[in-house]
Amino acid sequence: MSLEELNKVIEVKKMDLEECEHELNNRYYPSIVRIAMMNYIVNLQEQLKKHDNDLINL
């Protein structure tokens, strides 16, 4: 993956993370949906950390 492609992926994931966090904090969802959203947020955060480390190692 090129650096440009990696940067695009990171930006999309950051926007998705912000949107999910905003939705989770500002709307009512049933418990099971909230759990799924929290898991997704954690996965996105881990992926972004991995991408940040990949950029450092380039």
C-alpha cells in the first residue's frame, strides 16, 4: 500500500471513529447496539494505532 493510500485509509477511519463516538454519545440505542458500537470504536482505535506505527516505520 502506498503512503497516499495509507493516509486516505487513516482519514476515513478517523472520520468514522468521530461519527461513531458522536452517535453513541448523543442518541439512544438499545444495549446490544451500544455494545456493538463500542466494540467497533475499540477496533477502529486499535487499527489507527497500528497505522500510526506503520507510518513511523516507513
